[in-house]
Amino acid sequence: MSVIEVADLAVFAGPTRLLGPVSFQIEAGRTLVVMGETGAGKSLIAQAIMGTLPPSLTATGTIAINGRRVDNLPGAERAKLWGRDLTALPQEPWLSLDPLMASWKQVAEAHRHVAGLDAKAAKAVTGRDLTALGLAPREPRLPGALSGGMAQRVAFAAATAGRAPILLADEPTKGLDQQRHARVVGLLAKVPKDGGTLIAITHDASVAEVLGGDLIVLRHGDVVETGKTAEVLQAPKAPYTKALMAADPRNWPVQSMHRTGAAILTARNLAISRAGSKLIGGFNLTVHAGDRMAITGPSGIGKTTLLDTLAGLIAPFEGTVERSAGMGEHSVQKLYQDPPAAFPPLIPIGTNLRDVARQHKVDWDQALQYLPDLDLHQDLLNRRPDSVSGGELQRLSIVRALIVKPKVLADEPTSRLDPITQKTTLDLFARIGRETGIAVVLVTHDAHIAEKWAGKVHPLSLPISA
Amino acid sequence: MTDHAQPALLPGGGSRRWMPGPTRATGLALLGVLALCAIVGPDLVGQDPARQSLLDARQPPSEQHLLGTDHLGRDMAARLLSGAQLSLSLAALSVLTAGIPGTLLGIAAAWFGGWTDRVLGSFADAILALPGLLLVLMLAAISPGSWWALYAGISLTLWVEYFRYTRQRTRVVLAEPAIEASRMLGLTPSLIIRRHIAPEIGPGLLTVAAFGAATAVTAVAALGFVSVGVRPPTAEWGVMMTELLPYWREAPFLILQPVICLVITVLALHLSVGGMHKR
């Protein structure tokens, strides 16, 4: 008997179909991987199975769990299944954790009230779980003080505490560095081995590869390809699946080398701190015109802080960051990992760009010339940031930075961008570097990206004293 | 996420934000009618609100006196409209004189932080510690019956709400990465205020303003009613209530009139910002 049986599931927003129809069934001990880029409707599958679709959406079709139809049950009945029969590892750990409760207590609470352990046992099991995930057994910090990867692991520990046999993991590796990434994927892969059932939603082909099982590839809510994960990944048939595979950093071509110019930004003996304690010390770096540079390291090591220090947003804790002659106040521009957060949300994008052009006395027509170059239509300028896609907004933010005529672009792309957008954006940076001599400094926790994309790689590791 | 792909997920998107719902439409219509009455009404009625005629006291509505006459034979319609003029203009003025400094100081407190924030915040807290009406009463007591004392007192009480709201929202906006981005791009403080802060606090300020105006209207009437605000013979709703209270048994329709006017005005102000959904 199938543990989960979904037939003709479709999700609508009013008359607009966002997903489906999708049908699948999974047996105990099996895995289903759902792949697709952001906005493809992947998360809607998880929400429909859990019964947590937003009220503005409607679902049709049937969903049965352990042979019992659940899609027509009232909300309270479905909520009884949570934690015991099925559990979800949410996409944004910060949003799913209580912001005002010590992290370990949130895990202990699940052990206590969902799994039914007594306080002492719950505390012990929590300590064991958190240690196994590489966290302190009594992690006292609030979720807001944790890095994305740490918060994700706390959420994982809390979600699995109830020992539910079905686990829905929605983008479980989002924002995790490679080490943690492998660890969380390993934990997920254990679920079916222990007799559980796993539904993993991801845009990362490497995750799908490890998890195996069956695969559904979604695009704009439509199923474009199904099959055994290993087979589909080996020989994708649909053009979209092929594009998705090509966007996997491991499959990227190595970017060609090019000549670089004079030194424009020099960091000497730089140290950075967080909350008063030194994170990285004795860091030396010289950026030349046209450089394509990657700074890599595990999450939580202070890559973003380092980037902000190089960009002049944060004063160095120790050491200096020097700009060469000819570098102005605005010669270093930063691109944000979450493009919607980098624009004034309530005004048209064009107004923002026009302000920047006017401020720097750049002719508006000249500013507009960047648009077709980055495959952007001028109509987008009349929209607000919440009504353009993430990829378009990322390119618009590049246009905005180019208006200022920078010498260095600092960027922190993350796995938050879907892989195709990420590849396009980084290809674009390489091109900008070649054509304009602008240096691009990238921080990333993805060694594959650094290796394939960058001309120079600066690996960061934890100081020995820590 | 394009416009057409997920319309239902963006209920606050685009121009629909400013489409008034039924609640707001009702409030705005009521407010419009009230303002129109206050502006052109006195001319239409054509009666002097202060002209007494003791022989015509407490008359029921007639052709000559649309809403009857009060205990001194003065025309009720003329007096109510004159009261509306006074209440609404005072409310509008207090919105300006409380709103503008309150908003600017709120932005200043959030922007500069530190001592500026502490000094302004303490001052606002000190005013908040006093019941609003008490402050107005104190000022009214210094200069009894003066319209200016009343107005100054109300403004002095109401600016705090603008200040606190603006300061709090501005702090949130200033903490966003978008501000850092704008600063890196070299945008001036004036542009940051206009593009980031103003659109964010605008809708909320409208709500604060409408509620503040309602508070002002109520305060004027309340002070008139307890005889410390506007003095007779000025036609003011609170004063009229006091004057007509002794006759409520013989002529209940008289005292009801200023009461209904006050209720409708406050209701209109509250409804006019009702159901405004924020992004």
C-alpha cells in the first residue's frame, strides 16, 4: 500500500492554475524528489499534502495518507497528523522557529510534547540530536542570532523530533555551505533507509542525485518530466531538465582567463569581528582592475562581513583597506543576495534608477543602454520590485550599479537564486569583467562555483584558536 | 513572479492599494457631505446663528426654521452648520500643526538616533503621561474661552501620535538593506526620505491623521460641554448640548441634533481610513 497517494492535484489562485495536475504515489522506504526553479510551484505540493495552503489558493484532486483520504478533512483533523504521521522541514527556518525562544528549547519542546518524552529525556535526546548536527547540545542563542545553516539544522532537529514516518523537506539545503549541505542531505537520505518516506523539494541537482528515488520536474506548475531520479539526471529528455542540469555548478564550463590591470583595492592585515570577537585576522588581498575573484569558506565564518569591509560599509576591526588613486566614494558597489530587499519596495524601479542616474549626472538615455545588453525590457522600469522576477530584479540591480560606473562589484550570490538565474548572472559578471574592466569580488560557500567561475580563489578557514 | 502569473498572491500590489473599499467610500462620502455643508450650508440656510427671538423659542421644524429653534429662538440649522465649520476647521488645522512637526521630528529621531532620539522620545513620553484632555484643560484654564488655547492644547497633545508612529516605522525602514544600497549608490538623505520613508509611512499617517482629527472634534465638543472650551453664545456642538440639556424632556429633537452631528463626524473620520490594507 502506498504511504502517500496523490491523484490529479492542482492548485489554483482564483482562475489561474499555479500547479498541476500532478499524480504520484510513494511507498514506505521510498523517496520522491521534486525539482524545478523558484516559482515553479514546488512548494505548493508540500503545502497541499500538509494542508497548509494559503486560504487564497484552492486545490483540486485527492490526497491519501496511509490509505486515508485527507484532502477533504477539516483543518483541525489534518493538523493532528503533523509531527506524528508527517512532518515538514520548512523552507525558511527563521520564519518557522520561535524568534524569542532559546534554540535548544524549541527542539526539546518537540521531543516533549510531540514525541511524548519526559522533560529529562527530552533534554538528553535534544543534546544528542543537536550534537549530531554539529551544534552545541544546549544551543542557547535565539534563532535570529544563528546563521542560516545553523537555523536550518535547528529546524531539522525540531521537525524530526516527533519521529513522523513521512518527511517533507522544502529546499532543505537553501543557504547551506557544502559541508552542512552534505550533512543535511545525508540525514535526509537516512529517512527512507530507516523505513520512512521522504518528499524532497529542491532546485539542486546534486541533492536529487544523492537522494535518488523518483523524480518529478516542474516548470511553471507543469510536470515536464518524471522517472527514476538517477535515470532522468543521467539522460534528461525535456529541454528544461537539460537546462537545469547545465546550471549545476559542477557542470559549468571553466571561465576563460583574461588580462587584469592595475591594483585598485588593497586589504592589508585585515581583521573583522562580530559582536566584538575577532572572526578572521591577517587577511591580505589585492584586487586588480578586471579581476574575477572568489572568496570561499563555510557559513558563519564572516564572508559577508569581510565583503562589507572591503566595500567600505564596515570599518576594519584591524588593518586597512586602501583604495588606489582614481577610486571614488562610490567606486565599489555591492550587489545584494536578496534583490527585492535592495530596492525601495513601494516605488517603480525606474524612479529608483533615474534617481541614481541624476545623482551621478549620468544621461538617462545612456543609462537605458544597459538594459537591452542585460536582456531587460524597458517596460520593467514601470513596475514595482514585487512584480518582476528575481532574475530580472538581479539584472536590474546590476544596471543600477553600472550607472554609477563602479570599479569593483562585490557580490554574494546564494542558493536562494534558482540555478539557472544564478548561472546566467555569474556568466554576465564574467562578461562585464572582460568588457569593462570592472573587478568582481564574489563570496560563496560553493567551491564548484569558485573553481569554475573565478580567476582567483581566496579560501577562508576558521582560525586555529577558534 | 510577474504581474499576471500570480495576481491573487499580491492583493496589495499596484494601484489597487488606493481603491477605496465600501467602508472607506462611505466614510469619504460622509466627510465630503459634511465639509460641503460646513462651507456652503450657512449661506443656503440664510439665517444668523446668533439672532435671538424669544417668542419663537423651541419651535419644531418648519419652513422658516428647517430644524426648529432652540430655547432662545435661534435657528438650529444655522447653529449646527456654524458649529460644523468650527469643529472641522479646527480639526483640519490641528492635523496640520500636529502632523507636520510630529512627522518631521519622528523622522529626525529615527535618523539621528542617540541623544536626539532620547530627548525627543522623553518629551513625547512626558506628554503621553498626561491624559490628553488634561493638557488642553490646563491651557484652556490659563486663557479661558480662547480659541487659540484650545487649538494649541489639542495640537500639543496630538503631535505625539505622529511622532511615535513615524519614528517607529522609519527605524524599521532605515534598517533595511535597501537603505544601505541607496547610500552606497550615493542617494542623498532627501531622496532616501522621499523614496523609502515617505511611501512607507504615508498610508499609516493618513490613519493617524483621521483618528487625530476625530479626537480633536471630540475634544472641542467635550470641553464646550463642560464650559471650559468655546464659550456661549458661539454656536459649537458641545456648548449646544449643554444649553439644550435642560429641555431634553420637552424637546428631545433639539439636543439630539448636535449629538447626531458629532457622532456622524467622528464616524465619517474613522470610516474614511477603515479597511485600508497595507502592503
